[in-house]
Amino acid sequence: MGAVAATAGAAPTRVSLTVTPTTVHRGGLVAIRGNAGACPVGDTVTIMSRAFVRTHTFAGVPAVGAKVRARHRFHVSTRIPAGKRPGRYGVNARCGGGNFGITAHLVVLK
């Protein structure tokens, strides 16, 4: 049986994931932010999308990392490769060995 630690009177923190802007031209910059839920401050959120540059990968998918900060928030910016094929791409995140279970979307234009 698992236990959940929480501060008295505190509501559980829900995970969230947003990409801004949601439509970007190839070579453009996007900001990814959200709330890592129960992932501890100081851990790294791994954010994956086939729209990202392949500098780092997770399970063969391009990825960027963001540190979990106060109130379990995270944010990072990344540039979409200039040669990326236009289309709609999913953006997923994970932390602490588990997937957030939500998908944000990004449309890459020519």
C-alpha cells in the first residue's frame, strides 16, 4: 500500500504542461512550462517531442530537460530545428520515473 505525503490542508498538485506558442515556424523558439505534481523540487522533468532537436533523447525521442523549481513548477525554452518537417507534433513529459499522462501539441510551419 502506497502513501501520499501532503501538508495539512493542502490540495494535491495536478500536473500540467503547456507549449507557447502552439504554432511556430521552423527555426522558431518555444517555451515549455508546467507543474510537475509530486515530482520533488530539484528533480528534472524530461520533455519529449519529435519536433525538438536531437541533442538529447529519451527512449529514442528528442528531449529537453527542465529543473523542478518552487511550487513544483518548471520551464525551459528550445528552438525548433530549421529543417523540421512542418506538421503537428505531440509534446509529453515525465519525472521521477513516471509519465505525466498528458500531451500538449505544437504545430510547426514552414
